[in-house]
Amino acid sequence: MNKKLLELRADILLLTVAIAWGVTFLMVQDAIKSVPVYAFLFWRFGIATILMAIIAYKYFDKLNKQTILYGVILGCFLFSAFATQTFGLAYTKSSIIAFLTGLNVIIVPFLAYVVFKEHVRKMVFLSSLIAVCGLYLLTMSGSLSLGEGEILGILCALLFALQILFTDKYSKRVNVYLLVLFQFITVTILSLIFSLSLDSVTFNLDFNQTFLKALIITSIFATVYAFLIQTYMQQFTTPTKTAVIFSMEPVSAGIYGYFVGNELLNSIQLFGATLIILALLLAEIKFKKK
């Protein structure tokens, strides 16, 4: 398979990851009404760790210190992003946090170009800007100030951007399956520590149908499948395009919410979703030099 087809396949599979995250958003939202956030993360990533260990078992002979270190670093980025996002929700509206988190779509190409000295195609950079505009129209429902919640939201976006960028680096150096496994182990341990410190309950939960449904589906599709695909497929595409593709998450969440949760999107939100889809298409366009 040539390089162009590999990149296209990677982009399509990364799009399925964004859709999986968007579709499970409503499930998680319902689940954490009865289960503390960090307890939910502990159970979600704990189950994902067990499943990933089964998948990665045949690669254990390739385990080394470098793989463990890379996995721990990615896990710290990922958990810290979840943590800042959650704490940010305590200080400001969820719509504002959703928009600020989505700013990683423009932070990724900036860091890739300025810090990592990577070439970023003009069309991809333009699509990032369009995606930010679309995210603003799709998610915003309040005035944007710079308080504690907003600062945490921006920090969350930076952490997600770093997770994407370093996944791009590390996935090309070590075994992908083991890298994902130790990323999950790190998130599980940190979630357990935070849950025991901050949540009212961690183990003796009410395993109701809503919680179990969200737990099983997010563990399999939004965690094992999603992060395994992300880590593996980022070898064949750029982190900037990955960020643009992931901006489809709120779009898929909005569509799923419309059909399943009876959540309506107004004309401005629909225009924002259209801009994000346009950004995704523009990111795929490459102009040949004459």
C-alpha cells in the first residue's frame, strides 16, 4: 500500500475514533450523574487495561524501560487533560470548556511548527483555523472571560495537544500495543489516587444499568479501540491532521444527541458543524507544485 493510501486509511480510522468519543459523550454524561468522575475513570481505564493486556500479551517479550517511560508520559498527559477538564467544569459552563478543549486543534500545528520544527502544510493550518471557528459556533453558549475555569480549559487543550504530538513521536519508536497498555495503566493508577482522595466512593458503587452500559461501551470502543487506533495510525499521518479530525468529536456528539437524546441544534450550531466538516475536507487537499 503506497504512502497516500496509508495516510487516507489512517485519517478514516482516526475519524471513527472521533465518532466513538462523540457517541459515548452522552452515555458518560448520564453515568457520572450517579458515579463520581474519577471513580468512573478508574473503572473505565481499569477494564481497558485488562483488555489491552490480553491484546498485548504476545508482545511482552519486547517490553523495555523506554516503552514504559513513554507510556507513563502519555498517560500523565492524558489523565492531566481529563483532570483539568473536570475541575474546569466546576468553575464555568460545559459549553465553554468544550470550546476551550477543542482549541488543541490550533495548538497542535503551532507547537509542531515552533517547538518541534515540523513542516505544517498551509492548507492544514487553514483548516485548523476554520475548525476553531466551527467549534466556537457549535459549542459556545455564554460570554468568554478569563477566570479559573477558562484557564483550566486552556491548560486542558494544551495537554491534549501534547498527548497527540508525543503519541506521534513515541508510536514510531516502540511497540504500539505495549505503549497503549502502559498509558492505560498510568491513567488507571492516577484515577484511583484522585478518586480515593476526592470522591465520596470508589469501589462500593451503584452498578445500575446506565453506569454499566457506559462503562462497557466506553472501555471497549472509546478507550481500547480509540487509543489503539490513534497510537497506531498516527504513524501514517501528521499530528496536525489528527487534531483537525478529532474536532469532529463534538459534531458526532451533537448528531447522536439529536437522534438519541432529543437534543436540538440551532442554525448557528449547524453552521459551526458544517465548518468543522469543511475543515476536515480541506485538510485532505494537497496542491502539487508546478
